Amino acid sequence: MGKAVDEGFSKSSVKGFYEKRMTEAVFLAHDCLVKPAQWDNYFHRAAASMILSVAYGHPAITSEQDPTIQAVNSFASCVTRAAYPGVYLVYFSPGMRHIPSR
């Protein structure tokens, strides 16, 4: 996977993302100027849309209510919550690491 990332995001290939970055920047600036109170949602949309367009060739997503954006943000939220220290019982009882799962 590291090799694929190195090849896909090398200095020469990143130049090809200029149009996609500018499109997302224009959408983001427009949204923030129209309704500045919801800027957090706009940044979530812009980040997810940029990742989807660069990695998978998905067209730019302009709505925060798009099901794809909601799925990406939901997944990111679950991963973030799972990474909090102390979430699982094994953190409180280190000996549990040696108990077989089956």
C-alpha cells in the first residue's frame, strides 16, 4: 500500500489534482460566505469530496446531505471514537491481552 501511495501522490502526479483542488476551494469559499455558521459541515464535505475525487475519480459533491458524505463522515467518527484511549476494557486490565478470543 505504501508503494501505491508513493506512486499516486508523487510530486509529478499531484500537479494533476490542481483543477479538483480549485473546484473544492471555490465550493468551500462559496458555502462559507453564504452560511458562515455551518462552516464545520462545509469543511467535512470538502475533505470527503476531495478524497473521493482524487482517490476514486468521483465528481465533486456539493451538498452536505449527500449520502456518500454522510457515510464517510460516519465512518470517520466511528474510527475516531475507537481510537480514544481507555475505550476498551483491555486498557484497564492489561492481563486481558493474553486471553484467547475464542
